[in-house]
Amino acid sequence: MISYRTAYLKANYLVEFMSALLTSERDNTDKIVEYVNEAQRMGLSVLPPDINESDALFKVDDQKTIRFGLLAIKNVGAGAVDSIVEARKDGKFVSLEDICSRIDLRLANKKVLESLIKCGALDTFMLTRAQMVSSLEEILDSASRTQKDKAKGQLSFFDASFADNAFHKASSNHIAPVKEWPEQQLLAFEKEMLGFYVSGHPLARYAKQLKRFASTSTSQLHMHQDEEEIKIVGLIAKIKQTMTRAKQEKMAILKLEDLERRWRY
């Protein structure tokens, strides 16, 4: 009965079903990658996290689109997300200073904000990710002092109004320009925070060359027979060393990823 109901939901309410499935596995990066691939295979788009658009959980944007949930980002906990979503009720965040001044920094600390930056959730502020990370500590120090003074009642009415206005309307123009990280570093951070690549793929630049060496891809494995010799080119994403049970010999299990972003042991 459960299998029947699951199949019915997937067949008739695909985007809602996949969104719920992703949410149910939000703490399991491997499953997130698997289900994102499945959603894309079935014609759906999974949009990356956005500080002004994403909710805590994966959500349906339209009948072809799912938005990534903030809780599925590494190092971002429920308390931080609740603070972000609550602060956003007063309007979308307009700058890095703005978000630092409005969220509870006891819940959403430097590590949380760095993770949001590295996965691209703050790209809406039109700064390079390297620039935001380099200026984050200074902005956090200033915002933290302001929040502590408010809590102690040390700011006058006019001081508080001025501080709020300055933060909310800050354009980040005063932040020193910093060259963006190399593409390889950008992608590595995305993979670390989300489990998959958003901006591109490390193998993309070698796509033409890969075709010369590979005889198939992970998406076409089902078309080959057992014991058939094939060639697949990809990245070794994970290595697990172990021992065979019978002879206690060393062996390794590899996790391979090719351009189709599918995982196979």
C-alpha cells in the first residue's frame, strides 16, 4: 500500500513529491545528490539556495521548479534559519551589513554566514564570495556591538534609528574589492556546503577531451551487460579503504562522479 501511494504521488504530484522527498533527507548529503539528480532527470529544476527566496525546507516554486532549503546547507542549523526567516518578514535583505544587523548573531554566527556565502546563498548582494568572506568579520563585529548596545539600552532613540537606517540602506560600496576565488575553489566550496555543484562542474572544461577516452557514462550503465568492459572518466569523490572478508586483503571502494552528476560505487 505504501509503494502504491508513493508511486501515485510521484506520478500525479511530481514537484510536490520530490520537494517533500528532498526535505525528508535534508541531513543526508548523498541522498540529496541522488534526489536532485532524479528530479533533473524527470524535467524539474532545483534552484540553489537564496537568502531572500529560500525557506527552511525545500519548497515548490512552480510546477517545474524546487527551491533548495536553507536547512540542507552544511553548518546551518534550525535556530539560525528561524532567525533569518523571521527577520526577512520585515523585508528582503539588501546587503551583507543588512543581514548581519537584523538576524540574531547568537544563533547565526560567523560559521553560518560563511557557509551561506560559500554555497552562493548571498550572491544576490552582487559581491564576490571572496569579498564577502574577507569583510565578514569586521561587519559582524560592528553589528554585534550594535545589537549588544541595543540590548543594554545604551543607544538613544536617535542613535538607534540612525544605526538601523545605515545598515538597512547600506550598499556595500565601502567594502574593499577582493578578487573572486578561482573557479576550482568556488566549486569545491559549493560541493562541500550543498553536496553538488551549482555554478558549473570541474570536468566541464574537459568535456571534449573526455569523449575521446570514455566509452560510456554513468547514465548509460543500464545499457551494458554484466562483465562487459567499459571506460568511464570521472572524478574520484570518495575513497573508503577496507579489507576483504575471505583473505583479509586490502581493497578500496570508490565513489565516482562524471559530468552527469550521478554517483556510483
